[in-house]
Amino acid sequence: MSELKLQDFIEKSLVNIKEDRAVTKTLLTSLMKYMMVSEDRHKEAGIIAAKYIETLQRSNEQLVKLASLMHRRTATAEEISEKEKDNLFDLIQERDKVPRKKEDV
């Protein structure tokens, strides 16, 4: 993968991660307001809130992986290693597992 294509890929990944985080935070905030009304609602929606938090945690992990890849790329002028390629592939796979809005598909 050329330097320009990789940089473009990383930038697009960062944009996607940020957009996913924004959507998840909005949904979580809305859900928290809903749950504050009663204990029954908290019991009903608590599992959903946990899933939103897991999504945010996964995006944190994706950001850390991308930061690590970017750091390694700036530290040396070597080509991307097989492990780095695998990490990028994992990031894409994780992102594809997260439910997306219809507009994003």
C-alpha cells in the first residue's frame, strides 16, 4: 500500500471512529435521560446502555491502535509490516460489527 493510500485510509478510519463515537454518545445520553424516569426503565434499558458503553470502549481501542500505527510510521520509514496490516484489518472488522444508521450504509 502506498504512503498516500495508507494515510488516506487512516484519515478515513479516524473520521469513521469519530462519527461512530458521536452517534453512540448521543444515543447513550438520550437513553440515560430515559432511564432516569424510573427504576423500571433502568432495568429495562440497562443492557442497552452497557452495549453503548462497550461500543465506546471498542472505539477507544481502535484509536489507540491507529495512534500506535501512526507513531511507528513516523518513527521509521519502513514499509507497513504484516502485523500492522493485520491490525488495520482488525480495525475494519470491528467497525463493521457495530450497527450503523441506515444513512451510513
